[in-house]
Amino acid sequence: METILIATDFSPASHNAMVYGVELAKFLQAKLALLHVCEPILSATDTVVVMTGEELKEQSNQLLHKEIQDLQGAETLNVEYFVEEGLPSETIKWVAKRVKAKWIVTGMRGGGGIARKIFGSTAISLSRKPCVPLIIVPEHARFAPPKSIALASDIGDETDVRIIDPLEEFGIKCNATMYVVRVIKKGMDEFLERLMRPTRVKWHCRELHPSFEFVSNNDVAHAMNEFVKEHNVDLIAMVAHEHNIFERLFVKSDIKEMMFRTHVPVVILPEKPAAQSNKVDDEVDDSVAQGHA
């Protein structure tokens, strides 16, 4: 049985992601793991009264129970609760590995200016290097088995095509159609791009009968959102390619922009298949686990 991990901070966006995750778990007949991460309490002055770490964890555990009890139909699910202390994104990935999660679900709210930089930092951090497929749920999105999926494809010959296996499996369960969308930016050879269709993707996802679409636009997020509206797409998928620190600082992230602008859920696929990704992350996971020991 699959396990879906829902990470929540009890915000409205997280509550909506909880509702989405519960409906997804019912559809997939999956187990549910609910997680809240408490960031470490560094210090307290004599004039400020704060809860101890144990008190905060107990309160968070009660809130998790109440959230799931208030959701219609959740009582039929197999649910586990986790309250952990640590850095949110690292702890979420550590728990996902511990419970062998097939999917991570988290909420996201769009915004501009300062709001873009502050809100959703955990979701952004998770999206850079997810350990398993990550579903970002916009604040007002509702779950329904997607009838159509759009994969924003920049999968090259060097990419292991198995990274789209979870998306393919989900699409088959939903009886969805699939668009493989290539956004052609300025300076790219459009004729060559159209000739070099990702035949491996087409063969790999043949049960979804993928169609290939080409869109000319320098702004990937804008192009994908326009495509979604035009074709009534229910779910967007993107691949999280690893970037070095220079690229993260100076190169605009298409995934980050997509997360802030989308009105439909976005699946972020790890660049490596699960087995490889877990092997690469072992050292990081061990260090996080030691912090919880």
C-alpha cells in the first residue's frame, strides 16, 4: 500500500493541502502520514514566556488529530501522526524516507514582492531537490482525478526516463491523457527542437498516448499557465534538475515561478529515480536522524 506524506504548518494553505491529500489517499487507497515540523526554540528571555519544546510538540500533535478528525471521510483512512523538531525541508525528507512515502503533499500560496520571498520557503526548498515526487497544492485547488496532465519537458538524452514512472502510474490510474510540452525560448533552434521529439518519453508513457506540443515563450511559467487554460489541464508536472549555488542565486527558477503562479496542482519529479535519489541523500538523512536521536 502506498503512503502519502502531508506536511502542514496549520496555515490555510496547508489545511487545503490536507483536504487535497486526504481525497488523494482515498482515491489511491493509500495510507496517510501527517507531519508537522517544529523549528528549534533557540532561547527565551526573562520577559517572554514561551512553551517548552515538549509542550509545543504536544500541542501540535493535538492540532494534527483535530485537523484530520474534522475532515469528512478521513476516519476510513489508515493515518499516522508525526511531530518532529528540526529544519522543515530536511526533516520532511527524512520522515518521507522513514515512512517510505510515495508522494509528499504540501500547500502553497502565491504572492508578490516580499510575500513571494517569505511565504512558502519550505515548499520552495523541497522543490529544489525532492526525494520523492512532491505535489504542490495551490490555496484554492480541489482534488479530482486529473483528466489531463501536462509535463513541461526538458528531458534530454542524459536524463533517466524512469523519473516519470510515478507520474505515468498515476496517470494510468486516473485514465488521463498526457501532453508533453516543450517551451522553446529565444535563441533555441525551433526547427531542431521540433525534430528532436523525446521519443523515449513517448515510448515510456505509451499507455497515456502522449501528444507533443511546442510553445515559443521565454517565460516557462507563463507559457505553461496559458497552455493549462487553453487545454483545460488539471495537473502540471516538472522535473527538478539539480543546480549549483551560482545557478540558484542568479538563474531564475522555472519551478519556483510556476509554484507561485499556478492555479492547478504541480508535481515536482526528482531528477533521479527513487533508488538513486535515496542513495545520494543517505549522508544528509543520517545527519538529520542523528539530530532527532
